[in-house]
Amino acid sequence: MREEALARRIALLQSMPLFGALPEKEIETIVYDLRLREYERDDIIFRQGDESREVYFVLKGKVRIFTTSPSGAETSIAIFSTNDVIGELAAVDYEPRSATAKAITAVSLLSMTQERFLYHLETMPRFAMAFIRLLAGKLRWTAAYAESIAQYDAAGRLLHIILQANAHYGREVTPNKEYIVDLSLNQTDLASMIGARREWVNRILNDWRRRGLLEFDNGVIHILDLPRAVAERDSRIEAYRSNADW
């Protein structure tokens, strides 16, 4: 590999949280084990039940992770984007893929084989600690998602997901008020994330638009008033409890 290309790739990895704390020599070793993979929108990266073991690092684009029930119904789990890591669980526990990964935009990934991934975890303590922190972050997200199911009604869960996405990769338009969140999801995908029907999601999105909270257009969420959207989400706790008290 030419020095210019190597330096460029090292700099790219240094900008990613998982690799940022590693010495340059260790990053250089990792560079040689990565392969670029590119996918078009709607391409499947791996399927639920697959025996594949590669780990993927997202360079650009968005990936939807979802499970499929025996009846064929899809439940969206999460959306991953730039600097995120997907597919790591199968590499660590040797189990089949627990979910399907699908490109929802054009996606560029760096892939690493299970063998090399585990080798680097075993031989690079800083890399292992960064990976543990990454898993801890995903566990926190899972706990927060489970809490949202327990606390909020369906409308609250939908807003919770939108606000989490905004915190992760939303683009600020007006400080502390207006934000753009490109989820790249249609209403059916949103419905599958909260256990609701698409028609209901359409109605609640129209209601929020009329009330000036947010607008939805081709997978892009325009949060018009962040404080009001947060207050609306939090108000759904009481709505959910009122219904449960019956």
C-alpha cells in the first residue's frame, strides 16, 4: 500500500471513536485487515439466521436493523450510521445473526473477518476497552428503548425514537429549536419500530404537523420546536399510565 493511501486510511480510522485512542502503529495493523464494501439502497448486508461472522464499520449511509417473525412481519430495531459498528455480536458469540441488516441509503462499510477482529481484541487492550465501551453504549440504548416501551404509549415511543435519532445525528437549523433528522425510513418502517399500524403513524404525524411540532417528508423529519416535542413525549407517560390504570 502506498504511503499516501496508508496515511489517509489511518487518519480516517483515527476519526472513528472505536479506533481514536489507539497508537498509530496499532491502527496501521488494523488498516490491512479492513475491506471496503459498498451497497445500494435496499441491499441486504446480512440476514437473520445467517452463519456469517464479519464485523462492519459504517463509513457513510444508514443501515436498518430488523427482525422477522415466523409469519414474515418485520420489527425494526435500530438505525445505524457513520462511525457505528454492526454485526459484532455474531463475531463474539459465534451464534447466527440475530437480525437482518439492510441498507436504507447507499452505504459504504469497512468489513473485518471474525478471526482478525478477535485477534485485535486479544492483542490490543485499548481496542478491547473501546469495544467494551461501544457495547456498553448499545446496552444503554437497549435499556432506554425497553424503558420507553414500559413508560410511553405508541405516540410517546415514536417521539422518543425521533428524539434519540436527533441527538445522534440530527442537523441543527435553529439552536435549541429546529432540527433536521434524516431517518430514511418510510411510515411502515416507523410503525414496525413501535408496534403500530402505518395508518396510525400517518395520523399522528399529520396531527403533529398541524400542531407545529414536526413535519415528515420522504423519511426526513423536520423538528419545528424541540422543547415542545420533548414536552409532548413526556406527556405521553401520563397518557399511558391513565390507560393502564383502567
